[in-house]
Amino acid sequence: MYAVRSAVGADFTVGVRSSQGKVNDFAHKWRGISEAIEVYTLLGRAPVD
């Protein structure tokens, strides 16, 4: 995401779509709250809008 933000600049909206399922595996589920906390903590630090 840092490369995208650098390439497009601060005046361009950069977003992320999140889903529990995987594109090719609809039975996939997150391991639990600890995995979600880890993912969203890192996402919160990312340069997205």
C-alpha cells in the first residue's frame, strides 16, 4: 500500500476492501479475534483513506 500511495499522491483516494472469505475458498474463516486484531492493527497503520 505504501507503493500505491507513493505512486498516486495524497490527493488520490486509496482504499482497501476486506472480507473473511477468500476468492477461491468460500469455506475459509479467520482463526479468531486475535487474527482479526492483527490484520486490522496493521491496516490501521497503512496509508489508506
